[in-house]
Amino acid sequence: MRAILLSGGLAAICSLLGTRVAIGWFTRRGFGQPIRDDGPTTHHVKRGTPTMGGLVILVSAIAAYLAATMLTGGWPSASAWLLMLLFVGCGLVGFLDDFIKVYTQNNQGLSSRAKIAGQTLVALTFGVLATLFFADERGVRPASQYISTTHDWGIKLPLVVVLLVIWFIVTATSNGANLADGADGLLAGASTLIFGAYTIVNVWQNNQLCGSARATVVESQCYQVRDPLDLAVFAAAISSACIGFLWWNAKPARIIMGDVGSLAIGGALAGLAIMSRTELLMAVIAGLFVLETASVLLQMTYFKLTRRLTGTGRRIFRIAPIHHHFEHLGWDEVTVVIRFWILGGICVATGLGIFYASWLAA
């Protein structure tokens, strides 16, 4: 528990101070954000705002996690290194996308194929390492070959199917987080809640770990996971790093997270879900990301379908993702962000409720 508190405190301080330094550094070098022309007109004033601020979240969270772990006499576990692989790997894909946008001063960065290719490489590397290697003394590996909600269930899946599932989770979650990063403070605030929830989930799993003297449930309902306490320390660091960044990212944002931050956050969330055996539950906890992604998919599908049937494409929303739709309706950006934080909080509370109810049912 000391490591969790230390990790969270260090990450918040590093992010708060580091973001201020980054604002000046990026501004002097002209690393300004290009803005999509079809977005809300109120966003045009953000053109030129320093971007790639997600680098500060990455560095702060990793540095705080490593410092807290070592200062409390520990050493990073295999699960933590794998989570770091997803965090940094997806962040690197986002960094390349951001850098191209800044260098060309065009809102088009990496092509969709290139971005998916990068995410695929990171996801499959993680999948192979997490499912085939790093078994602990109990024989538990970081990732399992089962589908999970709060525990593994169903039949053991072939490795190729497991890798496809991991690929889908990583790409869907990282892109979902990326879609939510479209208003000042929206993603940073929502991520604070989501990673805070995973800190609680992993602490609870550590206290009810199979084979632990603290476990108070039957063997079939204890948690067969690897390194949950270490994952909780890392989750707390990411959550707190988002808090420090939010100080400068709240409207009017003095720095933008960029794809380097949003893709990294989504990748880390996917890793926590996979290694804590809560893949399906994550869709509830991170329900805000699901909502943003669903709005884009619905918009694209309806537009293509109506264009094929009538010759004129029609839209469900004025613009997708859905938070921009409400801005087009006249909602102030701050109102949209706060209300979406509330929705995100409801999703987090519902997910934690399902997690706890599952334990009570045991």
C-alpha cells in the first residue's frame, strides 16, 4: 500500500511540474496542434496549442512507478514490464502520428493502415510474451487463454484465437481512448477515474489471491492472477499522472495530450484488463470509450448504408464522435466535458459494483 501511495503522489507531482515545462518547450519549437476543419468552430482557436503532452504522462507514470517500487524494496514484476510494453509501444505509434501532423501542419498523420500495423505489432508481441512466458511459482502467466469477466470462464482457447482477441482488445481500446480525446480535459479526467478503478480492482485481487492467507472466498472464486499489487501501483501512477496533466489540459487547455497520450492510455488500459482477467468487465468500466467508438461506427455504417440505398449519405449525429455532436447542438465545451465525466463515473461505479457483487456472490 505504501508503494501505491508513493507512486500516485510522485506521478501527480512529476506530471504537474513536467507539463508546465513541456508547454514552454513545445511552444518555443512550434509544436502546435492542427485542428480538423469539419470540427466544431469553437475548436479553431485551439490551432497552434502545444501538443504531444501525453509524453509527460508516459514519463511521469513510468518514473513514479519505478521509483515507488524500488524505494519500497521491490522490483518490477513481469506483468509490470509487459504493461510498460503496451504503454510505451502504443505511445510510440501515437508519437509518430503526432510528429507527422506537427511537421506537416496537417491534421492527417499516419495512415490508418500504418497506425493499425503499429498497434498490431505491439499487441501481438505483448500477446505472445504474456500468454507463453513468465509463469510464476503457481504456474500462472500474466495473460490466460480464457475469456474473462471477473474470473476465467468457458473453454481454453487456441493460441491463435487468444492472440486475435488480444489484438482486438488493444486496438479497440487504444483507438477508443483516442476518439475520446477531442475536448479539453475529457480524456484526462475520464482516465483518472478508470485507472483509479483498476487500482481498486487490483488491490482487491491481491487481497483475495488464490493461495493467499488473506483470501476469504472459496478456492474456485479467488483470483488466479499474477502480480496484482504491482499492477495496482502502476495503475495508480497512470491515474495520478492524468490528474497532474489535467491541471493544464482543462479548458482553456494550454497543452493537448495528442495521440502519444491517448493511444498509450488505451494500450495500458487493455493491458490491465487482460492481465487482471477482466476483459469483458473493462467494457463497462471504460464504457465512455465504448460510447465514443460506437457513435463513430454507427455514423459510418448509417452513412454508407443510406448512400447505397438512396444515393445520398445521411448521418445519425451532426458529427462523430458523439461529444462533438453535442457541441454542434450548442452545448458549451465545459458542459460537454463535465457531463461526459459524469457518464464515465457512472460506468466506473457500475463496473466496480459488478466486480464486488461477483465476489459477494461467492
